[in-house]
Amino acid sequence: MRVLVQRVTAAQVTVDGELVGRIEPDPQGLVALVGVTHRDTEATARALADKLWRLRILDGERSAADLNAPVLVVSQFTLYADTAKGRRPSWSAAAPGPIAEPLVDAFAAALRALGATVATGRFGAHMHIELTNDGPVTLLLEA
């Protein structure tokens, strides 16, 4: 599992013009773009959710847990693109929807169980994500 994390001051997701998820942090929150591969499990999702929740990347070296910062979770299979050959990425390392969707949901559920306020995108949809990256701070977490 890969989670591309961005520290933000605002973020929202729309699908076909409909707002499906929004966070309005005060002052900071996180956007988590989540990619799933074939070997991932619910334990992987829980471990990365815990890491993200406690990662000290907010102002004053504090974590989302310290500040009760909201998190926007969006599925992102393209995090497993293989671009080593040619000009067309291969997606073979990305888990198919029936495997990936429950694990992205498990990641969001694990964050909620830790106390996070979580908004989400819509799995498999063509989403428009608007965010204001703060810093900018962008990190890649892997399990």
C-alpha cells in the first residue's frame, strides 16, 4: 500500500459537479491519496492509517492526532504505475477494484477508529480534487 500525503489548508472532491468530500481544517489537515497493490491486507491498511495519524508533519512538529486534524482519503491506483519502459504506464501492480476498494475503505475506517474526522472521494469515479497544499509538504508512505 502506498499513501501520498499532502499537508493542506483546504481540500475537496467533486464527481460530476457533486461535492462528495470536503475538509475544512483549522489550520491544517491532510489529503491521503491511497494506492493498493495485490499483497495488501486490512492489517496493512490499519498500520498505514496509524502511521499517517501520528506522523509529525503539521506545524510545530505535531501530528494529526495531536491537533485532531481532518483527513481527506482518496483512492489513487495510479500510485502503482510502472513507467520504466515506453511511454504508456503499466497498471499491473495496482490491485483490481474488488480488492482495492475494501482496503481503501478499511484505511478510512481505521483513521475514524483512531478518532479522525475523515472525508472521502468516490472509489472508481472520475474525481476532481481541489486542495491548497501547505508548505508545500508532500510525503510518500509505503508498507
